[in-house]
Amino acid sequence: GKRLENFERHIMRVLIFLLTLWVFSCSGFPAYDYELPVVEEALNASIARINSQSWGRNLYGVVRSHVTGVDMWNSDAYRLELQFSIRETMCLKASGRDPFTCDFKTGPYVPTASCRSVVEVSGEQISSVIVRCHRGTFSSESLSSEEMMYVPKMTPSRGGSARRE
């Protein structure tokens, strides 16, 4: 009885989460504007991977993003597909700043790219991230035209957001 009740409660949480995802992905809201910690963590992990691999001295930030797909494997494991565009920010990588708090560079020659990432979540933790980016109109050396990146398993703090060293 008790075990089944917990399982049903977990299934309901997942269904509500997926319904919320679906509503927001159809309305085209940026992923970081709504309160879905897993989507925010997936986006954070994706941009962290890009910033660790890019050649430039500045951080890239997410301009806009949305969820393009969700694959459920079971109640505890699923895959999120995100699509987002990035732009170089004013912050140096060495600053250790969160790219979401940085102002974007302005002007016609600022490196941009459009990216897609596939983030696998297992047991409410991100288990793998694959990111592919295509450079925008301005050709920059900061990102290769097609780059596959893997992120090691991250352990989110109990506060809900993944900590990056």
C-alpha cells in the first residue's frame, strides 16, 4: 500500500513536470524564465560545457532557449533536448562569474552561435550532456563549427542547482 502510494505520487510529479514543460515549450518562453530546476540545470550544464571548450577569453551567455523534446524512459530517467542561441559576454572566463549575470557584448562582430544540447537526467541528477553548436553569421574562432562535448556526472547540491567548481 505505502510503496504503491509513493510510486503514484512520484508519477504524478513527473506528469505535472512534463505537462508544464510541454506548455512552456509550445509557448516559446526562454527556459530560464520559469521555475523548472532541471531545465535550468540542463541549460547551466550546457553553457558551462561550451565555456570550458571555447577558445576565447570571454564567457558565452544564453540569449534565448527552449525545450524541443522530452523522452521518458521510466519515472526516474529521461532526456531533455534544448535549443538555444549564445553570444559572447563582457565577462572574462578568469572572472569565474555565472554567465547568466554577465552583459552581452554589442556590435556587429560579436561571436554568436546556435546550439542544441541533449541532457540525460537520472534520479534527478544530470548524467550526461552532449552539446553541438553552429557558428552564427559572424565567423569566430571561439567555437568549432560542430563540436560534441560531454559533461561528467554533476552532483546538484541539496539547494537544487548544480555547483560548478
